[in-house]
Amino acid sequence: MNNINLIDSLNLSNSLKTIAGKVFNAKEISTSDALELYNCSNLAFLGVLADVTKKRLSGDLVFFNRNFHIEPTNICVNHCRFCSYRRREGQKGAWECSIEDIVEDVKKYRAKGATEVHIVGGVHPNRNINYYVDMLNSIKKAAPNLHIKAFTAVEIDQMCQMGNVSVEEGLRKLKAAGLESMPGGGAEIFDEKIRAEICPDKTGSEEWLRIHSVAHSMGLPTNATILYGLLESYKHRVDHLNRLRELQKKTNGFNAFIPLKFKRENNEYSKVKETTLVEDLKNYAVSRIFLNNIPHLKAYWPMIGKQAAQLSLSFGVDDLDGTIDDSTKIYSMAGGEEKPSASRTELIKLIKELNLVPAERDTVYNILETF
Ligand code: V47
Ligand code: SF4
């Protein structure tokens, strides 16, 4: 049965069939189409459309890499109400790594074969751009071939303000010190009202987008995220996706989109129910179908677990992030995987069980080996 016959057999409304026609013909869907897909409860249909889009972009490949995280501090000037990680200076549980600690970690994980370091932490009150330039220089000296993917737009905003330099100048300095790409954090939800509610003092949406566009203009690829399942409606999610798709049309600098499911432990929203697996799969599918100009869709397994991440491979996901090697606390503190770690063998097995082709990649999706 081909896809058209399969769709015919699903007994869908005419408008859903029209959306399916757009997807099969590689046309972009509109924001109202995306809203309709979010309101559609036929998960099999959403899976077919997402898979068609995924296959067009990456065939049967599913990517992963060998990476580790460095979280230089959890001291933060912001007060995001969903955050379980932030501490005040001097508060119990606060940490600040020295550059020497960071270099030790870099050497340790590099010796184990990691190809990427992902650096994200709290927005520290007293560290300016020069501190981060020193950090990157020291990492490059210790591991010249390790790819440095570092700092959310929110951290960049603050470190540049603290150092009295423009974002353009700050990113130039960071790039010269070894920054090669930026992660997608800090996007949360772009709708200004919801953003003011959940993360009142964070860099605004337009500035987040501008910082990414400056990075793209300098040849620094970046990722993008959405924090979903908190107070937002489907309309807000579509607005978020649409702002990303529009920027991507101008810059083509986003590599991957990473939906981040709200986790509720140890934060101010612990009474909000977390989204169901069905909702998570639907969100992957609609993101994949709508964002047809962002090449990769990543399931961040420390947040949703390995089994859900494996299932997401049938809903548009083509990237399982990496081995992590027990190097991040952001999600475990909010109720995600404790001590998250995955061997290459484990990731390869998850992918092969679905008859897909595991591809170990570098950070910018060059294939290092297929299995
Ligand atoms: O910006 C914090 C999120 C992000 C919670 O680019 C939460 O490859 C859910 O951006 N529930 C940081 N989410 C992590 C991040 C990321 C992760 C993996 C890969 C990449 C990449 C980027 O974590 C924050 C915020 O949106 N976050 N607390 C929470 N309770
Ligand atoms: Fe700070 Fe990031 Fe937590 Fe917000 S999410 S309070 S910016 S550490």
C-alpha cells in the first residue's frame, strides 16, 4: 500500500487529506494546518506524515554522537519558575567549577573518545565575556580537536552585557577562542505573555532570535528548542515553530530542533501534570512536519527516557543526541534520568531494532561511521 492509499484508508476529513497532500508533495504547511494537526488525535496519521518528512531529509539514517556536558555553575541571576537547577550564590547545593576543573573533565572525556563538549550553565552574576574566552582557550589548548558547542543565547546576552561588548563583538571573541556552535536552550516559549509568566527576567524572544541570527551570519550553526507542556496552548507552540521557520528561511543556520518536555520535580510548577507519551509523540510529529526547513529533529533521551526516544524515531525524530556519560544534572534535578549515560552499543541497538541505520556523527552532522 502506498502512502496515498494508506491515508485514504484512515477515513480522514478533507482538510486533513489536503494537509497530507502538501506533505507528500514537500510543500510547507500553514500555521492553521499545524494547529489542525495538533488537534488531530489520529497518531498513526501524524506518524506517517512525520516519517515521510524525516525520510525526505535523512532517509533511514538516525544520528547520535559521543558527547559530554559541562555545567560550569548553577548560580543564576534569573528566576525561571520551571527551573529545578538554579541556586543563589552561597545557597546549599550551589556550585562553581574552576577552569582547571573544566580542563580536567575535558581531558577525561576526550580520552574516552568524546567528539563534542556541550557547555551550558546558570547565568552567573559576576562572570563576563573575558572569563568565558579564557575557558574556551583553555579547553582548546587541552583538546584542540574537540568540538565546542557552548552557551545559550541567554548566557551570551548576559556575558556580553557584563563585559560591555555588543553581541556581535562577544560572539566574534568567543569564536576566535574556539566556539564552533551554540546549543538551542533558553528559547522556552516565544509567546511574550507565557514567557513573562514562566521566566520573567530571561532574555526576550526577539533578542533570543536575533542572537541566533548573528551567530548564523558569522558561520556558527545553532540548535533551537521549545519548552512545552507547561502553560502554553497549541497556538503558542505553533507561533514558536513559525518564528523559527521564518528565521531559518533567512539564515539557514539551525541544525536541529529539540522539543524539551517540561519536567516538574523540585520547581514551582510541581503541581502541573507532565505531558503524556502520546502528547510527546504528537509534538515530535507536528514539529517535524511544520519545520521542514530545519534538517534534524532531536529526541533528548535524558529528558524523555530511552524507550520513549526510541519510539519517537517513528514520529519524525532522526537524532538521539549522544552518549552523555553521566555529565549533566539539569534534567535529573527536575525528574529526568538519574545519572544519564548511554553506550554507543546501546544507542546502535535502539536504532537497529527499528530497522533504521545508526550513524555516528560529529556536531555538524558529518557522518563518522554507520553501523
Ligand atoms: O533552556 C530547564 C530546559 C534547557 C527544565 O542544543 C527544562 O543540543 C524541562 O537547551 N523541564 C537547557 N526543561 C537544555 C538545552 C539542551 C538540551 C539538550 C541538547 C541541546 C542542544 C540543548 O533546559 C533550558 C530549558 O528550556 N529546562 N528546566 C524543566 N524543569
Ligand atoms: Fe537560570 Fe537557566 Fe534555570 Fe533560567 S533555566 S533560572 S536561566 S539556570
